[in-house]
Amino acid sequence: MSDMVLNKPTPERSATSSKDPEMKGWLMKWTNYIKGYQRRWFVLSRGVLSYYRNQAEMNHTCRGTISLHGALIHTVDSCTFVISNGGTQTFHIKAANEVERQSWVTALELAKAKAIRTMETEEEEEVETSHVIPSQEINTVIAELTGRLESLRTCYDLITKHGIALQRALSELEANDEESLASRTKIVNERATLFRITCNAMINACNDYLRSAESQGHKWSKMVEHEREQRLRLEEMVEMLAKQQTRLEQAAHTAAQQNKPIAKLNESATTPNAVTSDDENEFFDAEENNGVFGDNSPKEAGGFVMTLPSNRGNNKGDDVEDGSFVMKLQKTRSNSDEQTQHSSSSDNEEQKLNESEPQQVVVISRSSEPRSSQHKNGNTQNQNVSQLTKTTRQRRTRVPDKPNYPLNLWSVMKNCIGKELSKIPMPVNFNEPLSMLQRLTEDYEYANLLDSAARCTDECEQLAYVAAFTITSYATTANRTGKPFNPLLGETYECDRMDDLGWRVLAEQVSHHPPMAALHCEGREWSCWQEFTMTSKFRGKYLQVIPLGNAYVNFPATGHKYTWRKVTTTINNIIVGKLWVDQHGDMEIRGLNTASGLTCHLKYIAYSYFSREQQRRVKGVIMDRNKEVKWVLRGTWDSSIEIAPVLSTSGSIDSPVYQTNGYKTVWTRKMPPPDSDKYYNFTTLAAQLNEPEEGVAPTDSRLRPDQRLMEEGRWDESNREKLRLEEKQRRKRRERESEAEDASNQGRPYQPYEPLWFRREKEEGSDNLVHVFNESYWKHKQDQDWSQCPDIF
């Protein structure tokens, strides 16, 4: 039976008057498939859950921690619950009985609410703080003052000790004992002398502390003044640059309207910025006599070099002609290894995975005609899928033009550096009139690639089409720099395009801390779903978004299932200059179920000023269950993708050469209308996403008032509505926190927020918990039964 201590907070709402919930006790924690659940000592304190092998380890060794302010807490069964922080850490925990499990879950939910409130309070204090002192200097000052204070404490202890001894001696002096008066007087004098010496030491220590505090205070004042001057100077410089940028843009716009040449203006506008659009400048490396691969090269045109995983050492590869590329792929983990690592990421018992040495591979492409197959006209089919079916309704093709509202950019951004993207209070001037749920729906604009994949008889070719589909989700990010609206908790979005595009989507914001959206899309021969959550930071010059959720696609006819995670997105030149977006990183698409063992490695090559290759490139390979490359893929994530089968393999084991057939283009981007720059660079599909539609749920993004006002060009009203909705959401969150505290005080269970159209369940073949569509939305829409929908707008 576990030893538990639960300090229940007082009913007051202030953070100072209520204690943080604390709890400790023995629980069973999942470690790996070999050892299963193991007994661990868990401690909940100050919004952090930690665990140890035993109580003795609490003083020196912590086996793992998870912060609760952004964690998801899910009950699996009567004794088991799961804590996850969005993909990087997951604890699977089992209690002895249902009562103990509920006690822990209640305490964790309460601690999470406290942590969120504390974090928001700290952020508000950070906004109000305008001066920063270097941490190293603060530590030095604190260390010195702490030493002085320790001396004062020592003197105080000595004074107390000698004072007691002096009082005892005086008491003994008054006693009528046989000892002489002289000896007693001598003892009293010694005690008094010690007391006087100690008091003098106390006075000297106080003087030293006072002098140190005064000198450091003067030093701090100088530091604060220096930091204030530096910050004001920096603000003036950046504001001046922002104003110059605005004037140049206005001048360019005026000149363009008057059909005047603006060559000189363009030169001056790009001088402060080395970064421009990829279409405007080309950058080349200096020519070298010897390539990076040696002197001997096969002369076949179109060859390229990739680095694949192998357990052997590296040998020198052969040269290839210009256009070759090097691709480093990490060792593929088995499903069980990955699941074990995911479920116990901070456990020391986790098995370490050995890294493999790279192996150089040369792939040579023939110049022959593409092989005939059922997909030989796939490109035309992919581009014109909307023409293959009859459209039952007339949809709009654009939205109202974006108004030109001036904005002091620096006044908004200067207090946002280092913050999470989802916590930055942005005016709608930075937004586009779409929510994140609608933006995620755009991933399926080229879902006809999944239709082609469903008809493939070659499973590796099917994976190649799936890989091409994952790349198309970035097609519009090259020139779409507007920030989508953050969905409110419980907000939904449906997009039923089964009549013309052959698919329909439902998305719901299922969590607020951390922000998480769940999305389900179904086509005629496939189904796809994903959880989208992310971590992001604004660093002043650029904004980086790192997705954490996984996406899945399933083909019921064959039972093939694939999963992947999106790559990192970086938005550059946030403050000054032309905004531009880059995608970079590695993506691995893994086969599950009957497709287990199939793997695709994609590499999104980061933008480089001096690269000789075309920018925004993506390269990849598709491997079968024997880790043999069967297909290769190449192209750009904003233009087109080509794939080619591997016909034969030659060369050594360490440096194999794959000969491929001719490439076929499986995807070409549909370009937006010529005047799309006037309305947020929307494609035709993007312009249709927020089109009003009857019969949708009352929580649908189309009905969000601030977003609709922005689309109509009424930005001032939209900003006011945005503040109202955010305050309403905060008020509802505080009500839930109050209910959780009341339940904890009364010792009764508290049911946390649950999404309406999705449920959390364990993923097949792993211990990961994912949000899965509960299949009830479309029935409720047919019946027009929205009684369960919350009031969020």
C-alpha cells in the first residue's frame, strides 16, 4: 500500500495563500517490454512529477521528471493513467486500486492548473519588467551578500550563547555558596568580556554588510541605467529600420500603380537585407577541380549520391557529375525500440540504440522513357482531379482584398522575444482570415495523390506516392506568411468536399495546454488522421516552429498503414526585411500493420546562400523490408516532385550503384491566381475554406466572429472581438480550475475536459495515446443535433 501525503490547497484563489498540491507514494511505472511495470517512488511537487527507484534516491538521483503545465493526463482503465507532454515524454503509470488512481489524477490535474496559472503570472511580470541584469553578475552579488549574512547569523548565535552564560554566572554570584566572591567575580568578568567582543564583531559584520549592500546597490544602478540606455538605443534603431522599410514599401506600391520604373528603389530596399526571394537571386559556389567524392566518376548524366545506413566502415565512393547529392540517413529503429523509448524517454533502464556508419550509394538515372503503368498519366490526373467529378455547388474563388493598415511592428514584437508562439498576444494585423484548423485542412489539397497510392499494386510505389503527398502540405508556405488564428478550446471545422474532391475533413481543438488539434480526413479508398501540436520560439530575427504530433494514413483494401511527423518550419526576417519561409530537417515515413518494414527517408535541404543546387529541394529513398532501395524521389516542396524505380544494383556492398528508370512527375503545384497577393496569397481552395455554409456546428471556425470581421476588412472590430473571445476562454478555464479545487477539497473525483468528436485511445501496436475520430459528427450533422456543443463564441 502506498504512502501518500496530499496537501489540499485552501479555497482562496491567490497563489500566495494556497499551497501547491503535493503527493508522494509508490506506483508502478512502465519501463520496457522486457521488464514491464516496475515499482517506483513518485513525488509531485511545485507542478513537477518526479520519480525515483526508492525513497533514499530523493537526495541525490532523480530518474525522470515531467512538467505538468503543458502535459496531457489521460485515464486508461480503473488503475492505469498516462501523462504526456506532447510527444517527447510519456509516463505510463499503474496504481494499486481505483481510489488511489483517482487521488493521483485529481492531484495532478490540480497541480497542472496551478502551474498554468503560475506560468501566466510570471509571464505578466516579465512583460512589466523593463530592465535585465546579467545573471552572472547577480549570482556574484548574491553570493557575497549571502556570505555577509551568514557572518551575521554566526555572530547572533555567539551573542545568544555568551548572553546565556553571562546570565548564569550572575545567578551563581547571587547564590550563598562556600566559594569565594573573587572567583565568582572573575567568571562574570570573563563572560562579560566575551559578550562585549561578540557584540563588537556583530556590529562590524553589520557595517560590512551595509557597505557591501550600498556599494552593490550603486553598481546595480549603473548597470540598470546602462541596460536602459542600450535598450532604448536598440529600440530606436529597429524602429527606424521598420519605418524605412514601411516607407520603401509604400513608395514601391505607389510607383507600381503609376507604372514607373523602380529599379533604384529596389536596389536601396534590398541593401539592408542580404536575404531576398529565391526567385530573384541565384548563388553559386566557386568551382573546384576535385569533387568531394574523389577523382573517378561515372559519366552517366543525372546521377546522384546518397548516404544510407550500414554497419560497415566508410570507403571512398566514386565521383559523379554535377547534380549529385549526399544524403545522410539515421539508423532505422524497430517498432518495439521506438515504442519503448517513447513510453519511457527519461528512464535510465532504456536500452541505448547503436548508431550506424554511413554507406555511400551512387544512383544512376537512365534517359529512357518512363515505364508504362497504370500511373503513366498520373501527373495530368493529379492536376485535374477536380475536373473528373461534377461539382454540385458554385463556390467562391477569392476573398475580399487585404486592407492596408499601418502598424508599429516593433511596439508589438519587442516584448515577445523568447515566448511560445501560442502565448504571444498578436493583433489580427499579423493574421490571415483562417484558423489553424482550416490551415491544417489545406494539407489535403493534393489528396488525389492518396487516391493514386490506393490504386498502386507495388507497395514501394505506393509509399513513394504517400511521400509525395506529405511534401505537398508545404506547397503554399513559400509565400503564405500570415499567422492563422489560434483555435479556441472546443472549436471545430468541417470541410465536406466529397462531391468534387473526393474527401471530407473534421478537425477539433482538443487541448488548450498544450495547444493540440486533432484532424480526421476520409477519402473513398483511404483515411488519414493526425494530431498537431508544436513547440515554437520567437527569437527576434526568426520564428521557428517544431511540430510534435504524428500523422497517419490507412488504406483499408490492403491494410497498409503509414505514419510520419512534419519537419521544422522557420520564418525569417520577422522584424526587418522581406519575410520568407524555409522547411528543413529529416522526415521518416514508417510502414505499420501489413506495411511494416517499409521505410521512406526524406531530407528537406535547408536554404543556403551559396548552394549551387536549386533551393527548397527535397530528396529521398524508399526501401523495402530488406532495406533495399526500390524507389528514389526528388524535387522541390513548392513546385514539383518526381519519382523513379530502381532497376538494378551493382557495385560493392559498401558502395552500391543503383540504376534507375526515367523519372515521372507525380505532382506539380497548382499556382494561385495572379492577383492573389492582394488577398493573403490564398489559393482557390484556401479562399473557399472560410466560405459561409449552413448546417455546420455552432463551434465551426466559419462562425468565429473575429475571423469573419477580419476577412471583411473590419480589423479594429476584429481586434476587439479577439480580445473578448480570449478573455471568455480564460474565464472558462478559471471556472474549471475552481471546480477541480472544489472537488479536491471535498475528496470527490473531477472529470477533466474531454473533446466532443474525438477520443483518446492506445495506438495499435504501441503504447502511444492518440486522438481518434469517434465517428459521430456526421450523424449529428445529418440530424442537426448540436445540443452537446459548448458556447465558445
